[in-house]
Amino acid sequence: MTIAEKIFEVAKPLPEPLALEALHFIEYLSNKNSDRAEMSDLSRAQETVMKHVWDNQDDEVWNDVKTL
């Protein structure tokens, strides 16, 4: 049985308000995952454009700065 089938089996007997809440939560997780993928794509796109800013002699001083 797949995970989706297990979710369906567990959700089937739920009363309508709880099933709707479960659906909203699954949609939230799906959107959150999609947003994360978009941010990753955006970060990779910026790397190419910003390479000349990040990788230069003047910028080397920042390479060893500790982050919080």
C-alpha cells in the first residue's frame, strides 16, 4: 500500500470538518515543498550572476567571517 493510499484510508472515516483540516494541512505541506524548490532554483540562478561579485580579490576578506 502506498503512502497516498494509507492517507486515504485514514482520512475516509473522518468527519467532514476534520477531513477538510487534513486536506488543508496536506496542501500546506505541498506548497511549502514547492516554495523550497523555487527558492533553490532562484539561489542557483543567482550564483551565476553574482559569481563576479562573490569571487574576487576584494571579497576574499569575508570568506572566514563566522556567521551567527
